[in-house]
Amino acid sequence: MFQLAHASLVGADHRKDLHATNGQDALCVLPLLDSPFGAGYIALVADGCGSGSHTEVGAKIGVRLLAQALVTHMEKLRPRHEGGRLNFKDVLERARQDVLARLRILALDLGGSLTATVNDYFLFTIVGAIVTEQYSCFFSRGDGLVVVGGEEIWIEPDEGNAPVYLGYALVDSSLHKHRPDALRFDIQRCMATERLDHFLVGTDGLAYLKNAAHLPLPGKQTLVGPLSQFWSQDKYFTNPDALRRRLALINRSPVRPDWEGRRLIKSAGHLKDDVALIIGRRIP
């Protein structure tokens, strides 16, 4: 029922300051071939913690593990009652426990301090969607963006720009005692899929894209444009590289000569932070 497109891009600040090539964001899309609610997709994006040494590794591993766990548990699901929110809550919690068990084994196998390994590799946010023929669920752990229909749901981090990461459940933390629910997935929206026309799940770097909507593309006069361009234009679904190319255009840093001043002027890209997004729209 839906067309999907996805892309990720390294932010301008990461390119400049960290000389990064991989980026700390990741994404994964897996088909859901069978479930009590019909076929569909699992769509996930992740953002590695900026202060961790190698959290892009955990983000890329985490989205793959979680996507596969969600497929497994959706296919095994025995609905408690038709279309209930509790069905997705159960699936998300079982998948979370599966992923944490696998990450814990991996972290222990790497040796050294478990806390240090988790901080260096396995702190990342998750924003995701389970879209089936009958029902759809949008969820998160940490910050990011969900768009459902015309509604933008900006998921903010805790005070001090400190998201509660999935990996915090791997180590002893005051959250276990005082805020155990903060370690589980938050369901942002659950709905009948017949009401869903388009959707987006993305990392927090999309805030830069939204704020640049009224600005010109670097080195050009045409505007960046709103987020809605991504689900309203056919090219992003017919050309698998069109979305990435558009993000790259928004984030390019062209250089022009200043002949009078005898210098080169370099324009900055608009996307300072890494970006990963998955968009879907109902097939026209």
C-alpha cells in the first residue's frame, strides 16, 4: 500500500570538526511479510550519542537487530484484542529485551569495562514505525521526529539535551530504580492504517532542515523548501538516489571567488548535524 524512500547524510559540522565519513546516524527498512494485521514494513532510524567514541557502530547494529526482532515478534503476535495499542506495546517490549540481550553479549565479548564499552559503542536513539495493512504504530526511545499525516511530532531530549538512550538499560543506572518506564519505547501514535496517507521517521538533525526551509540552497537562489516536499514529489519514490541527492544539495559548501578581496568565500551547508530519514506515502 505504501511507497518508501530513505537516505542519510553526514552533517556539515561533523565533516568539518570530526572529519567524519560514516556519520553517527543509521537506518533500516525490512519488509513484514506476515502478521495478524497483514503485511507491511518495519522502518527505523537511529542516532549515535555524540560524546561516544564509536556510537555510529552501535546505531548501525542496533537498527538491524531491532528491525529483525520486530519482524519476528509481529509474525508471532497473538492479538489480545483487535487493533489495541497494547498489542504494539507488547511487541515493542519483547523486541527491546531481545536487542538488549544481544547487545549485552556483544559488549561483554568486547572485553574491558561494560560501562565504558556501552558508552563508547552502544548509546543511540531510535525512532521507528511498524506499518501494516490494518494498523500502524510510531514509537521512539530518545529524540527525533515523527510525521503522521499533517502532524509533526518533535520528540525532545531530556533537560540538558540528554536523551535517554536504549543502551542505558545495559548498565546499572538510577533509571532502573526511579524511572523504569523511561527505558522502554514511547508510543507516539497508533492508528488504523486506512487513516494514514503519508509518514516520516527521522533523527533530530531534521530540525536544521525544517529551520532552513525559507533559505536558499547553498550557491543558488531556489529555496530549500518544507519537509512536505519529500512525500509530495514523485521523484523521491521513482529514483532511489533522489532523496540523498537532495539532502546533499541542501548541505553542499560551494566556493566562489571574491576578486576584489582576493579571497575565496565558502558557503556553509544548512544541515549541521547528521540526518537519517525514512518517508512513506500511500501508492497513488
